[in-house]
Amino acid sequence: MVLEFLPFIAGVIALAFATYLALRVSRFEAGTPEMLKIYDAIREGARAYLFRQFRTISLIAIILAAILYVAFDYTGHAGRPLTAVSFLIGAAFSLVAGYVGMDVATRANARTTYGARLGISTPLHIAFSGGLVMGLFNVGLSLLAVTGLYTLYGDPELIVGLGFGASLAALFAQLGGGIYTKAADVGADLVGKVEAGIPEDDPRNPAVIADNVGDNVGDVAGRGADLFESMTAENIGAMIIGASLFAVTKNFYFVIFPLLARSVGIITTILGVPFVRARGFTDPMIPLRNGMIATTAFTVVGLYFLTVNTLRSFNLYYAALSGVLASILIFLITEYYTSRKYRPVKEIAQSSKSGPAINIITGFSVALEATALPVIVIVVVFLAGYFFGTGFAREAGVDAHLGGVYGTAIATMGMLSVAGLILGLDGFGPIVDNAAGIAEMSGADPQIRDQIDRFDAAGNTTKALTKGYALGSAGLAALLLFQAYLNVVNRHQQSSFLGVDITDPRVIAGLFIGGLLPFIFSAFAIRAVGRAAFKVVEEVRRQFREIPGLMQGNAKPDYTRCVDISTRAAQREMILPGILPVIVPIALGFLLGPRSVGAFLISATISGTLLAYLMNTGGAAWDNAKKFIEAGSFGGKGSDAHKAAVTGDTFGDPLKDCAGPSLHVLVKLINTVSLTFAILFVLYALA
């Protein structure tokens, strides 16, 4: 019985430890007066953007909550607003998770810069602690939200609105933040680095503050909302499948195991923190990697005791272990394709000697190739989870397919058990990126700049690795939510419905529409970045042309104008692609029925996962090929190869930081939307 209270306890511990880390970061000095001016500008810009975005998302969420109340609560729940309230809580908590991460990240950036004067230990401590606040706060808040609503409602099917709200808010946060950051980044790079020939983060560039603000609203607030949504929706999906096993075995732990596994992950993440120390190291990646290894080892042990003592099955422990192993493999694969040490990035850098066209051709081939191994890992872990689940089913005397599906859910829980530390590494990246920008803009000592450059390089690696992990977990989560969707439909369908018949014309239509959606969504997202970046480019050119003495450093640019342009463009451009994943599955469900939606979900998950890997990994490879040249290879900064690499990096920017990460959320949002409306599809479909 004590274990039933563990999710509450672990959630509170996570929030308390995150608060402790945030307070500890704030105790460090924020830097010189020049650093403080830049620090204040970045914080103000990020907060202004997020408050504006929150107003937009809140309006959409209130409208959808009213629709959910009429559709589900008014008649189905005797007027009690169960679905509507859980939806609003999911949306609100997702936004809060993103805001808290952004707030602490913007507190940590200048402190990391100033701390670099003391060596490697202080900036490592500040940046990692700042990033880990986002990780622990997200995991703890998600755990408390799911546990609290489940305790109140008593049925995991009644809280699917929580996952829907979290997914919707996360999509808008990730998409809007991605449009903002890439519009500013592309504008700053094309005019500043390529046309004007000035360094990155040069204070003469009018878009430089907007670029640094974008790192926080996209990579921190957007990703924080994304991972909060991932953990919330996946917990609910696994609990729905566990409820079917509980009906047969009467073992309540099958329902709450996802919450217990997340609790173990919180504890092991905190235990892994002391292993992130800079003692004896000059490369920041080494202590970060040590922390990951220690956390993973603790998690493997913790999951063993949890699984064996609650589910009483070694087979299900092996399923969880396969998920943990998958997270490590995806890390290694992503590092191979995005690190400057290996063949793919070096190949792109070398091709830059022949100009931007060959750079883009080579980079695109690497992006296509990079989809293979991660997808194979997802397939293998999915099959392994199913295999071990059927082994458990034979032991327990339950239906083999149900046991297999639960095995895949446990594998997904295993992969997500280290999510707290992964999110911490993800938050580390934009903090040190901002720190490098502050060092450049404030004219910091060369010694500080050299020290921070090491952290910036490590941050680029951690951002790429965590995106690979996030997408791998998104693929498994979408498959898990798909199984939960089938489970709900089966329970309410009059006739047997175990899957989809690919000879049914309605199913074929669903397959085509599902495969198409990620491409259309990506087109809207990338075009939005292009339109917003065009306005930033024109503004930067105007200021260089019209402000006397700007290029000579005798005048200051109007940073606020570029921040305002990026903010307005992001809010306007995110609406259409943001509502598309909500409208399409609902329309399909009512017009063609639940089978067509099932086909739509599996097709969109496959095409969305492949496309997202292409964009994320390819974009990161282009970025690091540019940095490889900037480090002195093939002529270094200012060479023709460097100009070609900047063009390739600019091409990859909207892929890896806008469309690609947004596809993580899309494949889960369409599943949570379909899961929420599944009963209505069964009752009221026209076909």
C-alpha cells in the first residue's frame, strides 16, 4: 500500500529539488554591467513573447474546452466538467512547465558566462543545474497532474483530456517558438555573417537579441512543453492498457505502474546529479556523460526491484530494460550523425569546398541516411516489448495480444524513465548558447570566451542528442497511444474490432491522409519561418543601411524592432498548422469512422517519425559541419567553404528547430485527439 503514495511523494520531491536548484543558480553573480544589460534584454524579450503566446493559446484552449464540455460532459457526465477541466489543466500545466524552464534558463545564461572566469566547474554547475530545473519540474508536474486527476476520477479513460490539452499547448509552444527562433536566427546569419561578414552574436547585428531570445522560447519553453506532454500522454495511454489487465488479474499495480516507473526515474535522476562534476576534466561533455551513465545504471536497478515486486514478472522487467537500452542506442546513433568527430559531418564540411549546392546535396543525403538506424531501434524495441509481454501473458494466463501490448507500454516507460536527466541536458544547450552570445556581445575577456566556446560546443551536442531521444520516445509513445485508441474503440464497439483491414477503402483513405499530414504540416511550418525570416532580413538590412556608424560600432542597433517582428510573425503563422492536427482526425472519424482513424494514426506516425528524423538529424549535421569549418578546417571562418556551410546551416535551421521538433508533438497530438473522441467516432460516424 505504501507504493500507492510514491507518485505523490516523488512528484513533490521533484518540484522541491527543482526549486532548490533554481534558488542555487540565482545566488551566483550575473556578471558585469555590460552582461547585465544583455541579460535583461533577453529575459524581457522571452517573457514578453511567452505572455503574448499564452494569450493566443488560452483563447484557443477555452473554445475547445467549451466544445469538449458540450460533446462529453453535458450529457455523458451529468453536467460535471470532467473532460473540459482535465483538458484545461493539461494545457495550463504544459505552458507553466515551459515558462518555468525558460525563466530559470534566462537566469542561468549570464551567470554561466561570468562564472567561466573561475574555470570549468562553476559554469558547468550553473548551466547543468539550470537545465535540470526544467527536467525535474516537468517530470514532477506531469506526475502530480496525472496522479491527482486519476485519484479524483478513478478511471484513466476519463483523464485523456489532460493529455489532449497538454499536447495542444505543446504543439503551439514548440511551433511558435520554432518560428520565432529560426526567423531571428536566419535573419541574423544571412545579413550579418554572409552579407556583412561580421561574427555570430556581434552586438552590431540588430537581430542578435531576438536570436538569443529565440533560443529560450524555442529550445527551452517549447521543448519543456513538448516533454511535459510526452510524459503525460504516455502515462495515460499505458494506464488505459493496464486497466484491461487489472480487470483480468485484479492486480492494481498494472494500472499505476507507469506512475511508479516515473517516480523511480525522478529518484535515480537526483542520485545521478553528484556524478556531473568537472574535477579532472576539460571537456564539459565528459561529466555530463558520466551523469547520464550513473542515472541509467541506477534506473536499471530501480526498475528491477519495482517490476519484480509489483508486476511479479521478469519478462516485463526485460521489456523495460529494452526501452532503457533503446534510449542509449538512439543517443549513440544521433551522436554519430551529428558530431564533428565522425564521417557524416566531416563529409558535409568537405563538400562545402565546392559551394552551397554540393553542401546541400551532401547534407540531404546524410539526412535521408540518418533515418534508418533510429527507426530500426524503435522497431526492435517495439517487437522486444511485445515478445516479452507475450511471455508474461503465458505466465499469468491472460490474453497473449493484451500482454504483448502491455509489454510495449512497459518498454516505453523504460525509455522514458531517464527523461528527467535528458531534459536537463536539453536545457543545458540553450543556456550555454546564450552564454556564448553574452560573452561575445559584452566584449568579455578572451579567456572567458575560450572557456564558454567549449560549453557551446558541448551544448550543440546535447541539443542534438536530446532531440533524437525525444523523437524516439515520441515514436514509441505514438504506437502506445494507438494501442490505447484501439483498446477504447474495442470496448465501446458493438462488433469485434481488433485492428484495421487494409482492403477496406475507408482504411486506404485513412492511410493516405495520415501519410500526407506530416508533409503538409511541415510545409506550413517551414514556409512560416521563410516569411518571418524575410521580414527580419529586410529590417536588418534597413538598419545597416539607415543607421549611421552602425557597422563601425559607433551606433547601437534597434534590437527591439527585430524582437517585435519575430514575435508578431510567430503568433500569426502558428495558428493554421497548429489547428490542422486537431481538425483532420476529428473530421476523418466522423466522416469515415474509427477504422479509418486507426489507419490514419499508424500512417501519420510512420511518415511523421521518418520525416522528423530526416529534419532533426540532417539540420544538426549541417549546423555542426559549419562549426567544424569555423574551428579552422577547409579555410576556416570567412572562406568560401564557410560561406557555403552557412548557407547549408541556414537551410537546415527551420528543419531542426521548427518543423522537426513540432512533428514530435504532432504524432502524439493526433493520437490524443483520436483517443479523446474515440467514443464519439463509434457512436456517430457517418460511414
